[in-house]
Amino acid sequence: MTKKGSILWLTGLSGAGKTTIAQALVKELQMQARAVELLDGDVIRTNLSKGLGFSKEDRDTNVRRVGFVANLLAGHGVIAVSAVISPYQQIRDQIRQSSVDFIEVYVNAPLEVCESRDVKGLYAKARAGEIRGFTGIDDPYEPPLKPEVTCYTADETIAESVGKVMQVLAQFGIL
Amino acid sequence: MTKKGSILWLTGLSGAGKTTIAQALVKELQMQARAVELLDGDVIRTNLSKGLGFSKEDRDTNVRRVGFVANLLAGHGVIAVSAVISPYQQIRDQIRQSSVDFIEVYVNAPLEVCESRDVKGLYAKARAGEIRGFTGIDDPYEPPLKPEVTCYTADETIAESVGKVMQVLAQFGIL
């Protein structure tokens, strides 16, 4: 029997830990023999959204595409784990409304922490004005109003964050 | 047990019957309780490729995106049925090479037949010069060199065409 698919939608600032948590979730779910697919922001930008920039319109288009693909996968029993900044509430809500099982995971770390991590060196470039429209610096991030889970990655271990998400998946009857 | 996924790649002129055959295939496969997903050209253009035009580069980008999504689905046991014109051999071959089970279905009808059908009224517009770069009129269509199946939709019934594809799916161990 095909199991219940769903969308695990990780949202948060660059450097908040979306990809790290998403990868750990994928491993955990695979260990439970679940069909799972990671839709990572960078991979998506390369494969589905080359040419799009970082204006609100282009970001929304990018996020909508991830939602479209996540929905296709979820319809076939796959847990689609999306890890894209997706800074705007309205578009996240649109995807929620078009999905059956949408679980919003707020990967929450203070801007200062994300900036000090600066894994990809992007904050430095944004501060130097080399990148425009960078979320958290000169472009807004709208925190989720009612996320199903919030992971405080500055205070929790990865395992703790993953555990919280797994618990919610169980509550929703997805595990 | 998850069954073997694959990509059924229908290629052919506008009006050749790709969508018709794809829809009939989807029904047939669903009756056999197979997980199947139709990736139709128009739906894809709306959801994944808004903003792209019909230059060679934009067409290739569009086709590559369909291939990316089809591969994601096939990896989870889904038979992804793609119905996009995909006029260029090179890009179809690229997708073939990046896929495990890629079945190229040439939906073949003479240009005159497609033009006389003109389901969407696009040939008339192309002849009137209202649309530029229309495949078969002022943009090339490269017929598949070694398609796994060819459906001659001017001479065969839909059921005959579908039957040929199903036979190949069986030969490939996908059914």
C-alpha cells in the first residue's frame, strides 16, 4: 500500500540550517523506509528556475514551482522536503491551500547567528552591497504565523530539531 | 513493494496527438493500478516555465525541466508520461542519458494532417505570421532517430497506438 505523502516545508533565513535539518530528516525518514525527496533551494534554482532573480515576483515564482513539484511527489506517497528561504507568508499559504498535508517548519535562528555562520559567504557580499535584495539584509523575511513546528537551531541540536519534526509527522498520521 | 518507474517521453508536432495518447495511456495504466503522472506541455509551461519563449534555448530549458521532474517521479516508482513537442534530438538524448528507464514515443503524423486538425488554431496563426518560431512551420522538428515506439496517429486508432506503447512497457519489464 502506498503510504501517505506530505510536504515538509522548511522556511527560514539563509544560514538558519534548512538544508542541514532537511538532510538529517531525509536520512531519518529513509531509515524508516519512507519514500522521501529533498527539494533544496540551490538545486531547484539550477534545475527549475535558472534565469529567475530575487525580486518578490521571481521569488514567488520559484517558490510556486517548488510547491508544484512537491505536490506532484506528495500525490504519490512521497514526503517532499522543501528547503528554500520562501520569505513571504502569502505564497507559503497559497501552497498550503493547494496541498493536502502541508507541514510548515520554521527554521528559526536570529539574523546575527545566521550572519556569523555565513556558510556561503553571502551575508558578507550583501553587507558590501555586492548582492541586492538579500533576505534579512535589504529584503524582508516574514516569519510564519502558525508553523506546525519551530526549530530553534541556535539553541537545539540537529537531532532535537529533527525529533520535533518527526513527532509532528507522527501526530499528523504521516509516520 | 514499489514498482519500477519510468519516463514515457512522447514527442511530436503540435496536433500530432501527444496529449490524446498520453491521456489514454494514463487511464490504461491507472486501470492496472500503476502510479502514473501526466506532464503535459501546456500545464508545464504554466507551472514551471512561465516567462520562457520558444527560442531553441528556451525550449531546451523547458524540456530539461520536464525531464528533471519526470526523473524525480520515476525515482519513486511513478510512470511519468511527458507530452511536450520537444523538437530537438540532442536534448531528448540528454534526458535519456540521465534517466534509468526512458522510453521515447514518436507521435508521428504528417505536418499536413496536424495542420488540418489545428486543434488550438495555432497553425493558422503561424501561417499568418502571428506566431513566430512555430515547430514545423518556421522552426525545425527533428524526428527521433531511434524511438522505442512510433505511433502513426493518422493511420492508427488511439487504442492501437496505446496498445503498442503498453507492449513496449511490458517488454521493458515495467508492467
